[in-house]
Amino acid sequence: MALLEVNEIHTYYGNIHALKGVSFEVDTGEIIALIGSNGAGKTTTLRTVSGLMAPREGSVSFDGEEISRTRADLLVSKGISMVPEGRGVFAKLTVEENLDMGAYVRRDGDVKEDLKSAYSLFPRLEERKKQFAGTLSGGEQQMLAIARALMSKPRLLLLDEPSMGLAPVLVDGVFDTVQRIASEGVTILLVEQNAHMALQIADRGYVLQSGEVAISDTAANLQQNETVQKTYLGID
Amino acid sequence: MDTLRSQTSRTVLALGLLSGAFILFTGAVGMIAAFHEREVVDRFISLGQLLLLIAPFVTGYFVASRLHEYGEAPAQILVAGLAAGMLTALPSVVLLLFNSDEFRFLLFLVLRLAPFVAASAIAWGRHQAGADTQTVIGIWLLIAVLVGIVTFSFALIFEIKGDLRSVLVNIDRDWVEVITFDNRKDLPVGIATFGLVSIAAGFAGCMLHLMPNVPRRALIYGLGITALVGAFGETARLILQENVDRDTLREIFRRDTLRQHAALALFVISTAAGFFWAMYGSQVRQSFDNIDTSNRRRLNMIGLVIFVAFMLLLPWLIGRTLSDVAVTIGIFVLMGLGLNIAIGLAGLLDLGYLTNYAVGAYILAVLTSIGPLGLFKGTFTFWMVIPLALLAAMFAGFIFAVPVLRMRGDYLAIATLGFGEIIGKLAISDWLKPLIGGAQGVQAIPKPIFFGAELKNPEQLYYIVLVASLVCLFVSIRLNNSRTGRQWMAIREDEDVATAMGIDTARAKLLAFTLSAATGGVAGAIFAAKVGTVFPNSFTVFVSINVLSLIIVGGIASNPGIVVGAIVLIGMPELLREFAEFRFLLYGALLILMMIKRPQGLIPSKIVTHEHQSGVKAKLAAAE
């Protein structure tokens, strides 16, 4: 059974029908990429999975449990953690306070250990732990957002456009990190406009088009797919 | 060199005319004449005259500091100071001339000539720019007619009504008297005096800026303290009267006014003190910084003990009238600390805070009153009702929070504003009249009784407010550093992300509103006990706005800031009561000035300081 199963979800913004029956699944240990152009419904899908929005129809199940009506804050303790679009670090808290906030739902005592492992994953953050998060560079903020999401010890990590607004050099670094996190056993669902990068690290991918899944295949096949190449990879 | 010249003259012109407009405006609204009633130094200078002096003086100082930045020579700067002083006087002198019988014809002359002059000037400009004759004539006619309509109608009004007073009611005999330095009968002498005083003050302001650092700071302390004590003479006397004997007091004050020799002594002493502080202040501060941790802790303890002792002794130091003011300040400190939980910590802009204040006050009134509306006629005492008022306010806060939980930012502010209005209207309504007395309110609320002693004086009520504020301050500090506080801060920063961290935002916001309401209820109850009656017109939107303003002026999310904010915004107007009509003008001016010059508040919290500094840094970076 898949870790996350999304089945025919329909999500609306008021009267706007944003998702028209999106289905996909994510197996434990996989990196799954949702790609598509602006307005295709990628972020809406992620917000629906993370509980920030509720689907009008369809179901989302996590580890066999139906979660489409569960509040977002409760999903965090169930093991779903999200890195929001545009990073969303708490600018007026320090780096370390941000990481502490990430461990908000944790009641066990290992937070110190996790802080250490976060710092070993991102040594830059340790150098800046007393700084306000708002003073970090864009790349550092992205690292902080990812590190913070990991502090809740998620089984499923949702990443919304991690490459957005970053310099190309930094984008490589971010995707390397994502791969490293996956190799430690965290399942990853990645939403990305930068299809090229996303498909390079993903196992499988889904192409969203106006609120529907247009194509689904392994990442390698998608990279070869003619439509995908033309529309999303810019290859003629 | 040319650009420097034009920059210099533009600065002098702009600042000079700005302060001229200030003098003209304060005169036109009657402030100068009203302030003249209050003497700062006995038979020497009044507050109105001080205002006339301060404007050119401060302008001179700023002109000097600007020109210094431009790299002007001292001689040039001094000339500019003279000019700034003159420009300060100019608008008022023009008005003075128009208003006088001898020179009224000037006004008519100007009004009659204005259309032609304006039209000719603009047409000439067009001509120079190369417009053809037809266009120039067309423009001339157009401007002349447009300006003519305005000025001729003005002239007509003045001719029919006879003088300016029909339009500017405060430009009267008193104003002329002050502005001419008591030479109303001899206008040329009066204008000359006013002009010369203004010029001299501008020059003095320049001189002050050109002085070396140490004497300059010493003089600023000296002048500032003397002027402040003089202006708040009544307050100063009230404080002194508690601590010195009658003869000494009479030696220093004539009624509420500083005597000349006392003012001089005060000036000398404060200048000397300022001199020593300017000389050795940094050394003292440095040696404080060098104290090691264990000694520092001891020092902090001593400081705390002195502070607590001071707070305990305060009512006996300042006397009854000022204790009353202190109680009012304390009530607002309580509310400020409460509202700060919602606004400062959780970022919820609540404009309906008066709800909690009203609930607390009415609960106490109805439960303890021995009048016709009292439900229990003395069965309940103040002390029993305080926890009830607190709980009732919390309940009200909770109830009002439920419907607005999903709202954010501006929408939340408007919704809470609406709730506040509803409460105000309910209090005065006929519907609740049988219970809370409608417009008549609830009367005969007994004073608190403490071990058999009735706490009826402000000096005694002060301690209730003090204890309540300290408790509230303690809770507030603890909350700030707690998991709950952290969760509010996360919501303030970004509600969606806070949810993504696993925070139940609805619960956290409810908690913020509820806890925030608690102190409002206590403040309201204390207020009701202090006044002894509760009227609906005590509960207007101004309460909410006052509390919000004192938080912002003091420094948002800063506990010491709230205390200072309450002293400035609640205490100052109380002390300025005799200038009743101008209190809100000054209050508004102060708010605007604060928001421009010190948007982070008087005592900003660490986070806000950082935010403003990084804003400035970003601007600097962008400029480079």
C-alpha cells in the first residue's frame, strides 16, 4: 500500500474549480515530482494534501488513514511536513527559534539531537543560528525552511517550489539536499516549475494540466516524452 | 558652488517658512493666546511667548545642522540663522499688518493686485518659454479671471464684515498682544520687537549648533529642563509641596509659576549637571559596562529594590492630584499590557478593546453598587468582584473572538471596531436600562475596603493598580518566553506557515483574545471603583484608540514601552488639562511626529529595533 494515496480530489476556490479529479500515489521512500505550468493546480494539490484546503470530493489517505478532512496542524504530528511556497521563514525569529518552531508538535526530548543533525546537514545555519531569519540570503532561507520542516521528523515531506527565486547555482544545492534527505528515508512530494531539475532527482512524475493529471510516468520516461520535452523542458 | 547656494537658500526658505506657518497656525487656532495665560517664569516669560521663541530657535538649530552637512562656512550659517528667524516671523507679521486698522488698506491692495500680478507672472513665464502672443494673452486673461474671482470675493467679505475676525476668530486682540510682546498700541514697535526676538532666537539656535559638543549638550539640558519645569509648573509645585515646607515652596513658586531666581538657579544647576554628564557620562557608562557578572547581578538587585521602593513611596512623593493621574495611567498600563497580547504578540489588530473595559466596569458596578441598580446592595465586595470582572471580560473576549477567528488584518480590525461600537450603544440603550441605567449609568459604587479601612483616596487606590499591573507584567513577561508566546509570534509572522508547523491557530487566537481581555476587565473594575459611578459615555471608541496608541507610541511588544507610552499619552493630557481645547491637537501632533521620527516607539522591543534597522540598511544598500 502506498504511503500517500490521492484519489479523485476536486478542490475549489469559491466557485473556481481548481482541481478536477486529481489522483496519484506516493510510495514510501520515493521522490515524486508534480510538474506543470502556472495555474495547473500544483500548489493547490499540495495545499489539499497538507490540509490547508479541503477537497469537496475525493479522498486523501496517508498510511491507510483518511486525512482529507483533518486539520493541517494535526497532520504535522501524523508525519506530514510542508515547506511552503516562498519559504515562509519567521523573519523576526532567530534561526534557532525557527528550528524550534519546527519541532513544535514534538513532545519527546530528542529535539537537541535533531537540532544537531539539522546543523550537520546545513552547516551554514549553525554559523548563523543567533541571527534573525529575515537577514539570511534567499538560499539560506530555503535551507532553513527545509531544516525546519525536518524538525518535526516527518515521514512525508512536501516541498512547494524549492527552486523559486534562487540563483541557478543555489538550485543545484537545494536539489542535492533534497536527494540526501530522501536517501535518509524521508518520502518526498515535490512541486516544481523547474521540471528539468525536478525530473532529474525524482523517481516518478505527474504532469498537471488545468487541474487534471495529464501524464504520469517514471521520471526517466517523462524526460524522454515528446510533449513534456516541448512544453516543460524547452526542447524542440 | 551654485548648486550649493541654491540648496542652501532652498533649505533656509523651506525650514523658515515651515516654522513661520507653525507660528501662524498656532496663532490662528488660538493656542498662542491660550498659552500666554500660563507663565513659565514669573513676570518674565509666558508659555505663549516661549512658543514664539522655540519655533525660530529650533529652526535655527536645524538650519545650522543642515548647512553644516552641506559644508557651509560658520559665517554663512549664522546669516542663514538670522534669515530663518526672520522667515519664522514673516507670515504672522503679514497677518498682523492686514489685521491692523492703519495697514488694512495693504490687504485690499494685495487682494486687488493679486490677480494681475499672478496672471502677469505666469504669462511672462510662458512668454519666456517661447509661447506665441495669442496664447500668452489667453493665459493672462484666464489666470486673472480665476484668481480675481477668489480674491475679490475675499475682499468683499472683509469689506462687509470689517475685519479678519469674521474668518479667523482667534486673530484677536489677545493674539496681537502676545505676538507684539505687549506693544499692541504701537504696532511698528511691536512688529519690530517680534521680528527682532524671532531673528535673535534663530541666531541663538544657530549659535548653539556651532558650539563645541560639551557646552552645547550642557545648554540643551539646562534650557530643556528649565523650560519643562516651568511649563509644567503646577505639576512641579504639587510634587514639591509634598516634600518641602511652605516657606521654601513660596521661595520657589509664586502660585504655580517659577520665580525668576528659582528659574535661574534651576537653569544653572541643570546646565552644570548636563555639563558633567556630557564630560564624564560616557566614562560612567563604560565603567558600568565593565562590571563583572556577579557584581552586575548585585547591582541589578539594588536597582530593582530602589525601583520597588520608589514605586511604593510614589503616592507620598507626588501628592493627591498626581496620584490620581498615576491611577489613571495605571489603568491604561493594565489595558495596554492586555491588548499587547493580542496586537504585539499574536498580531491581531483588535480595535474593540473597550468591550472588556466596559464589561469589567459594569460587572463591578452592578454587583457592588448600594444604589437602586445594585443587585446585591453590598453583599459583594470589591475584592470578590475583581475575579468575577476578570472572568466576565475573558468570557466576553472569547465570545467576540469566535466569529472573527477566520478574519485577518484589516478585516479583523473593522469587525472588532464594530463590536466595540455595539457595546457602546448597548450601554446607552433603553433595552438594558433596567439593568445598567442607560444614559444615567450606575451610581453609588462603594470604595474597596481593605482590612476595615476604606481605600477612598487616589494614594490608596494607587496600590491596587500597582499590584494588578505588576502581576500582569509578570504574566506578560512569562508568556513572552513561553511555548504559547512562541506560537503567537509564529501566527503573527505567517498564519499559514504557523499551521504548517502544527500550531492550532484557531485555539491560539482564541487564547490570545481571551487572555488579552482579562486585564481589560480588571482595569474597568478598578476604574468603576475609583470614580464611584459608571456612565456609558466613558466607553467610547477613544478608549480603544488610546490603548492602541499608547502601545504604538511606547513600542509594540515592549513591556517597558507600554508603561512609558501610558505616561506620555495618558499622563501628559491630564497634566495639560488647563489647555483643554488644545489637548487633542497636541496629542495628534505628537502621534504624527512620533510616527515620522520614531516609528519603532519610545522603548522599542529587540525585534522591532532590528526590523527598523534592517529596513534602513536595506535602503542604504539600495541607494548604493
